[in-house]
Amino acid sequence: MALAADDGVRLTGIGRDDSQTPSKLSSQATKVSERGDVTMVTFYNDLNLVYATSAMPIDAAGKEGDRGSAQVAQQAFRQITPGPDVQQRLPDSTVVALASGQIALYRRLAVLDDLGIVRSVSGSLDGSWSIADSQVTALGAQ
């Protein structure tokens, strides 16, 4: 299990009982990133972890601005754990959720943006983003 804590991203195991039902968290956790501003994290596959920071308002000079700023900056990273992180390109809008899974025989990273649009990238994490489904509200109502 991966989790974002105030002092970075950590990995820990899940303890299971005799029937293999999860019963507790491991007493040990390994810090895999020092980034303390991570707000969402997912495994892309068995080796790669993808995580993103919160969106911070920036001013025209690219420095942290007030909440009324029109632009926001958000960073994402992918990391083979253990190992260094690498910048992960995000879609242009603010990402509010990350998920991954296998869809139609392709491994995909999907993001939900602040406009309710789901975008995904498949195969290589460096690929181009495509809109997976823009009817998130309608699907949620069903």
C-alpha cells in the first residue's frame, strides 16, 4: 500500500489473518519520496508509482500567488520504487484524482480533472492524453 504523509510518500504492507483477509497494516513503512505536498497517489503497475501534488495558484511570474490567481501549477511524478522520481506530464487542467488499471488489454493511467473530464494515457506514461469519457456526472447519476 502506498500513502502520502506530511513528510513524504511511504510504502507499507498489509497483514493478513489465517483466511487471508486483510487485518492490519505492517508495523514498518519505507519512505520512497521526500515530497510532502502530495495529495494523490496510485500504482501504475507492480513497479511504478504515480503521484501528484495539490494545485497551487501562481502569478504571472510563475511564483506562488493568492487564491484569486487565474493560473495554477501542479506537479506529478512517476517512480520505480525504489528509485528517483521523474516528472510526469499531466493534462492542462487541474487534476483532482488519479487511478490506473488495465482497459482493453492496455495498462492506463486515468485522471479526473476539475471540469469533470476523464483523460487517460495508455502504454507508455509519456504518451498523449486522450479523453476517456466526458460524461462523468451522467454516469455517476446512473
